[in-house]
Amino acid sequence: MNTLPSSIHSCGIGLRRQHFSTIAETKPNIPWFEILSDNYLIEGTVQREFVQQIRPDYPITFHGVGLSIGSVDPLNKEYLKRLLTLKKELEPAWISDHLCWTSAYGYSTHDLIPLPYTQNVVDHIVDRIIQVQDFLGESIVIENVSSYLQFKSTEMTEWEFINQVIEKSGCSLLLDVNNIYVSAQNHGFDAEDYLLAMPKDRVKEIHLAGYEDKTTHLLDTHSRPVTEPVWALFAKAVEHVGDVPVLIEWDNDIPELSRLREEANIAKNIQQKILGSRQ
Ligand SMILES: [Fe+2]
């Protein structure tokens, strides 16, 4: 029986080490935190003890980059064992990772590398997601990534690829609205075409973040406020998927916690306005 809070709703914030002391001292009224699970896999670390300490006060979700679901390396069983142990200890509402690959031949790229959108890759990833879900004992959540290149071998659109992976594996979708916008600008497709093709009943969470405009392309740096066009696309996402929890990601040039809460409040207001007008 779960004894820890597990209800994920409204707009949460990504838990970052820079805010540990503020959170411990002020116990802010934040609906939930998403933790970067890869940073908590080792027992006895400061971050693991911190999250154990605040867990009774906040629902949490796990978000990782180490699954490397698209890699042709075997699944990393040691990584999965540690993730399972962490799951049993912290009881996250769900576990998410990215639809990409992050390692090859045993080496980590430390980057989210996109995939060629082919039927073979769909089948490969579906098989691996099912293995992961069997191991963890639950359905996982997979996030769409931003990208800066495309493959000549690609056979379908990214949104067709995502739909197939979700349908065939039984996983859910973490819809990163900023990633859609960044990739749409970089590759010249219509962000709304992508968004409206997403399987709305399978969206478990929405991500929002800020990018940097490098003039030749947009770079998903998570170092800035959410931009106006992404807020506009987010509003369309809420119209499409309804009442889904939203998370603000900010990983570089991290501001005070109060600034992140301002971003979360903007998201909450947009969400409430759209959902309220439906009633
Ligand atoms: Fe994201």
C-alpha cells in the first residue's frame, strides 16, 4: 500500500540541487517535483537523502536520460536494477525517459540523439520498452526530443513514429511542447500538425522549457524562460489533451526557485483559462 503522496496535478517544477536549502527551509507550496532519477541512483548521497527527507511532503515523478531506449546496445541491467530500487524507495507516480538513444558500444554520449523514423526502429524500440516495463513492473512514459538533424533513411514523420511506438508498446507520452517548437523551426514542419497528431488520451505529462536562438537554429538549452510562441503552442496543447500535469524544466543558468514558480504560475493560468472555458 502506498503511504506517500502520489497525486500529480497542476504545474510542478523540476527539482534541482540549487534549490534544496530553499525547499527545506520554506516548504514551498509546489504541487509536485520531477526528479532527475539518474542523479539519485547511488545510496547515501546528499541528493538521495534530501529527496527521502522531503518525499512525505511532495508527490514526485522520475525523469531519466540513461535508458537509451533506441540504442542497439543491450539494455543496461545494472541501471535498471538501481532504478527499480529507487522506485521502491520513493514511490514515484511514474517513470519517464526519452525517445532517443544516449549510448553506443558502452559509451554514453551525454546527449539525446534522435532516431531514424523507420519501421525497423519502431519494432526495436517497442521490444525494448516492453522489456523495461516488464522489469519495472509498470508502464513507462516516453518523451519526444528536440533534434538538429534528420536521417535519409527515415520512412515516416516523427508524429507517425511516436504514435506507433505508443500504440504497440502500451507506454504513455510525455509531451514536450518546447521540443516540438524547436524541431519544427529547425526542420521546417508545422508544429501544430505534430501537436494535433499526438494521441491525446495517452499524454501523461507536458514539459515546458526555454531554448536559445542561435540564428541558424534553435537550441533546446533549458536555460531561459518559456518563449511566447511556445506559450501559444502550449495553449493549443491544453486544448488538445485537456487537464494534464505540466512541468517547468530549467537546467542551465538556473534562477531562484521563486522565478521557476512564476513560470509554473503562467502555465497554470493558461491551463485554468482554457479548461475553465470548457465548463
Ligand atoms: Fe523535456
